[in-house]
Amino acid sequence: MTVTGHPLLIMPMVSRVDYIQPGEVSLSVLLDVMFQIVEIFVKGIEFLHSLRIVHMVDICGGNMLTAHPEHASVHKQIVANRLYIIDFGQSRQFALGPGVQRAITLPETQIEPPNGLLHFDPYSWDIYCTGRMLEYFVTRRYNVVWKIPPPRLATKLIEWLIGNERGCTGVCHCRPTAREALRVLIVLRWAVGAPEDYAWIVDSLADILPTSTRT
Ligand SMILES: [Zn+2]
């Protein structure tokens, strides 16, 4: 409690995702991070969506944090290497749920909408931002730090999440739901963990993912 009587909420400390060391990020680790992000959206954002709440404005790389092992040793409720989405300050609750809610006029958002669009299905917007956040994470790690192209599978997965937005004014079907994305990731994680003799499985799965024609 402050001297003026306002309550204070002190939360455990977590770090930016960049703390993960380059040498640790193999394709399987990368997919593991992606899986966590989408899993968070299924268990977290989709939970919010079931309450007709959309994160809305602030999904971006800066609001995706991870716990360092030292943080976990200090705070028992923190799990090392787990990803945490923060900043729900401008989240919004709708009268209608996902699959029913039509596009709305977007407020000013951290991530720029595609093709200069001013309206979006808010639930699909959360997924679009998730794809853009993954793109930021993967591009930064591969193209900027390592200066090599990212795995084709990761690129295809990100394109699938971002989708090819057609400017829907009703319910948007331009990208998967968080639950659909999670199902695909479960298969991809299994395939990446398969023996080298079965590496063709990864390429085959990459071919199955729809190719985006976005500009
Ligand atoms: Zn759409």
C-alpha cells in the first residue's frame, strides 16, 4: 500500500526472449518456443476469448517475455524458460464471442495492420499479431544474429498464422484459430524430433501448410 492508500501489485521479474542463447536455438528448440507461444494463446488468449476478451492492442515482441532460471529460483510461481505474455492494460471485452463477432474498427495498435486496413475481426487480429510476433522473433534470430535463412518449416508456419488477409468485414477466416495452430504444432514437434532418416516428414509437412500470397 502506498502512502496515499493505493494498493501496489508487485509481480515476479521476467526477461526479454532474447536472453535465449543463439547456440541453444536449434529447430527443435525454435519449434518448442513456437509451441509455447501458440499454447499460451490456446490456454491463455483463447481462455480470454471464451470470456469475449481480446488482448487487442499490445501483442508484440516487447510484451513476450521469458523467465530466466535465476528468476525461477527466486519466485516459486515462475517456471524457467516458459514464455509469458504481459500488458493486458488495453484489452477489451466484446458482447459477441469468436466466430460471431464481426470486424471492428481497430484502435491504434503496436503491430501495423496489413494493407492499411482499418477494421479487423478482433479475435483473428490476436492470431495475426501472434504470427507477426513469431516473425519478429525468428527473423531477428536467424537473419540478423546468425545471418542465415530460417528453416523453411518455420517460415511456412509463420506465413500460415499471418495469413492472407482479404479485408473481411464479417467473421474472418483468413488464418487458423489458435486451437487449429496448436494441433499442427503438435505434429510438427513430433516430426522434428524424429530420427534423421525421417527428415522427409518435416519437408512433407511444410508442403502441406498453405502458402500465403500476401504482399
Ligand atoms: Zn479476414
